[in-house]
Amino acid sequence: MPRRLTLVTGAPGWLGSRLVRVLAHGLPDVPALAERDHERRIRCLVMPGAPADALTPIAPDLELVPGDIRDPAALRELCRGAEGATVFHLCGIIHPRRVRDLYAINVDGTRNVLAAAMAAGVRRVVAVSSNSPAGANPHPDDRFDETSPYRPYRHYGESKRRMEALVAEAEATGKVETVVVRPCWFYGPEQPARQTRFFTLIREGKAPLVGGGAARRSMSYIDNTCQALLLAERSGAARGHLYWVADRRPYTMSEIIDTVERLLEHEFGMAVAHRRRRLPALASRLAGVADALLQAVGRYQQEVHVLSEMSQTIACSIARAERELGYAPRIELEEGMRRSIRWCLEHGQTI
């Protein structure tokens, strides 16, 4: 009998690579998901020029389809023979050079994925969104849930809002089952250079701490996110729904920086500067003005955009995912950052 087909967009990106590893080998921290599903066959869409050779050591029998998510023909090839399959749609762009790329990839690319999936008779599409369609919490003690209104933050948030709308439209056709998962700030193994740079800034005493560091952030350890994706694939109750997924509680920016600093020094033996680049909340607001002006003319500058968010609370409740999916995030900040740092050192990333 042929094995059950699973399709992944967004590999070998951060979450894509990690999900392929989990699909191929299981999720050890979650007993119910710890064993590999030997009936699963995995096929990934790989962007031209992406390091596909990073995926083959994870799963030697992985099927790789070269192609751009903006190309409908590539997605038809990805979905060839995919009747009854699951699509994990992870492909997206967060920090582009040009604002228009957010819409070309996050919106038009999603439209192409959904069209190819429905034409092929795919059973379910599990799509990854973001916290950005909801913006920042209106009050420091607030937490978003699935009833919170859309207040998209800049063009990235708007592109993800439109992506979610496309998924809802596909669900309404009755031709495919859909689930949307909204993780927050990622951390964990397989991380890109920008996350390792954050560790370096902390070690060198250059990490910005805005407005005293009391702003809270929900964060999503990468394997907790993978757990949510697997549960969203199999849960009948999840169909047509959206779920916030993150660690159990939000963390203050001070706690995040202090935790990384303590691990670097006391567990990994690194010299740390024990300093912070303390900035008033006004610096974040001014960065927000600059970010808005740049994006208004179609430009995007990552450092300015990130600084504009650092004084804001972006926190969510995961109660619905716990209740309906059985989501139970096992890893929290200290252990997750420990694993992140260890992965960097084992893979030659200099902190």
C-alpha cells in the first residue's frame, strides 16, 4: 500500500526544517507524538537556491520539488497525486527587502497553494500565520485570544490577515479542510543568523532594553509549535478554526535577556558584559514613525521595524488550543534557550 503523503512548504526554513525532522523522527518531548509515523511520506517545495542539501540528512527518503511559491505550475507539481494528503503551509516572508514581497509571498503564494491543494483533492491545509494580524495588546495586562479583533501591525500584519482570509474562503468552499495556527516569536534549534545575533548582542552587553523591559512577549519554542501543527492535522474539532499557540505564559523582555545571559555565562562558560543598551520608550515610538514612513514608500528595514515593537506587549492565551487540540507545551524559556544555545555551538554558529 502507498504511504500517506504529507506536503510541506517553507523547508528548509527555520520552522520547515524543524517540522520535517519531527515528521521524520517524532517529537520526543511529547509521549503521544514521540514515535515516527512510518506510514508518512514527506514531500517539500524547495525554493530555487535554497540549501536543499540541509534537508536530506534529516530524512534521506524525502521528496524534494524545486519551485517558487509564486509559481502555480510548481505547486501543481508539489500536489501531484496528493489526494487525501495534508499540506503544512509554512512558507512566508517576515523581513523582506521590499514591502511588495510580503504580499507576493504571504498572500499570492498562499492563494496558489490553496488552489493547487483543492485541485488535487488534498484533505487538509494547516497554515501558519503570526501574531501580527492582531497587532499589539491594547493594555499591558491584556492577552489576545481567538475572539480578538484584527488590528494588523504594518504591512506584514496586513499580509498575514489577508492570508488568513484566503484560508477561510477555501474552507467555505467545502473542497478542503483548513486550520490556521498563530505562533508568536520563535526560538529554538535550526535557528537563522538573526536569532544568533540576538544572543551575541546579549553577550556583548548591546541588547536593547526599551522602556525598562517590562513589556511582555508570548514566545513559541519551535518544538511546541511543531506539536501544535501535528495536533491541528489530526483533530476533527480543529477544522475551520484558528488557534493561538505559544509557551504557557508570556515573558518580560528583561526576563528573556536575563535568562540568555545567565545561560551563556553559567552553563556555557562564556564571558558576558552584564550591560544593557537601555532606551526610553520614546525610542521605540520614534522607530515606529520611521518604520511607517519607510514602508509607505515600499521599503523595509529590519532593525527599525523590530525596535518599533520592543516597548509593546504582544501576549496571547493558548486556552483554546489546550482545550480543543490537546496542546500542552512542554518546553519553556530557560530550557528552550538552553537548547537553542547548544544547537548554535554544535553547528558552528558563533555567539
